[in-house]
Amino acid sequence: MTQGTVGLAELFTLERTGTDCWVGRTDGVRLPQLFGGQLVGQTLVAAGASVEDAKALHSIHTTFLRAGASGVPVTFRVERLRDGRSISTRQVDAWQGERLLCRSTVSCAVEPDGISHQRPAPTVPGPQDCPDIRDVAAADGGLGEFWEDFAAVEIRLVPDVPGEVAHSASPVNGVWMRSVDPIGDDPVLQRAALAYASDLMLMSTAVTPHGHVPGHERSLARDWTAVSLDHALWFRGTPRADDWMLFEHSTPMGRAGRAVVEAGVFDRAGSSIGHCVQEAWIQRRS
């Protein structure tokens, strides 16, 4: 790990400070604001702690409201909106002092036998045959200080993702990711780790229709300013985020400085394990 950063298992160890109230540390990444994937992952842990074991985390919808500060603990307050026989719904607010950073709605559900289907996974080289993001970034002068801090997740970029791209404004961006450290068998922590990774590389995909090369994150930070506005994530089955996950990133539309980016998520066997959608505000620097 880079000095000051923490592994995902440690990041998702929250301290209980009251009924349905939890405090978490920050990940140490030197971004101008807190990384959204950290907030989404910790929110899932706080929500999962308020739900009986028979119900699994199913989805999260987060709206980012204000920028958070690195190094300042985050308080997660859980409101129990509904507890039914099959579904429980939670609202989770993330606070730093008097600043509400984001608000999330989390759904948890029992998983009986029923409808099940998935789209085919893309046929791409395995992670062992794909370059590390640092190797790709070498042609761009390296990753830069922000990206060097994302040491909790190993990232490998698929050179080309074959197939139709009718659903994207540019060729899709294939990314293999996994937690560097073991997460353990807790399904809540595994989903939280997937959520953390799901917020990586989305901005890079959003500007590929405008000439950006995925992996050239130093150029991205130099040429563009971008923030996440919201983030939605659905889980399918129980992921292993400390094993390789394939994210197939695409951007179906953008207008007026806002872009929609999404990713289908698959395990190494080709099983769908999740899907995320995000809207981002992006402007070219003058």
C-alpha cells in the first residue's frame, strides 16, 4: 500500500457509535474530495449491519451531495424505511460534521428460487494476459499522484474488447480488477469491495468518445475536471472481490457536460455478478 492508504478489509471495518450509527475512516487517497467508491462501500456495510442474515444486499442508489475531506472520519446514519418478509429497505446518510456528503437507498432481499438470466460475458483475454494499468500509464508519464494511491485494488486493462458497440458511443473499455488483500468470506464485505472498485475508471470511459486513452489517467486529470453525481449498483449472486472481476465499461450518452457511464461486472467464469450506472459532470479544462 502507498503510505497513508488502507486495504479494503480495514476500510470496511466500521465502529458502532449508537443504534444504527457507524463511523468509518477514509481511504487515504489524495483526491481533491473523498472517493465515491469508498462512501458507497462503507454505506453498504452500515446498511448490512442493520438487516438480518437471511437478506442479502441487493442494490444501492447513491446521490453525491457535497465533497468530503480525506482524513476526517465519516458518520453513517441508518434509517430503517421498511422491513418486510422478503425485502428490507434502508436509507443511509453519510456525514462529516454538519456536512451531508451523500444519501443512499439500499435494498436487501431474500434470494428464493425464481427468474434468473444474464447477458453473455464478453470474450476477452484473462487478467494474466492483460497489462497492469501502470504499464499502460508509462506512455503518459505515469499515473500521477492521485492514482498511485489506489493501491488497494489491482487493475489490468483489456487491450481491445471485441463485439458490437451499439450500446456505447465509443468502443467499450474492459477492466479486470480485484482487491489486493483478502476480504474474507463475509458477503457484505465482498459486495462493499465490489462497490469500491465499481467507481474506478468510469470517468476515463466517459471521455473516450473525445479522444482519451484508458489508462492515461495523468492526462485525464490534466485535461478534464470531473465529479460523480450519483451511482447505482445492483448485485447478482455473491461476488468474490478478492478474485478477478471483469468490468465492461461503456458510455451510452453525454450532453451539456454530463455523461452516463455503466459497467456490466462478471467473474472469471463469465457469470454476471453486478451492474452499475453512474452520471458524471465532466468539463474540459481551458
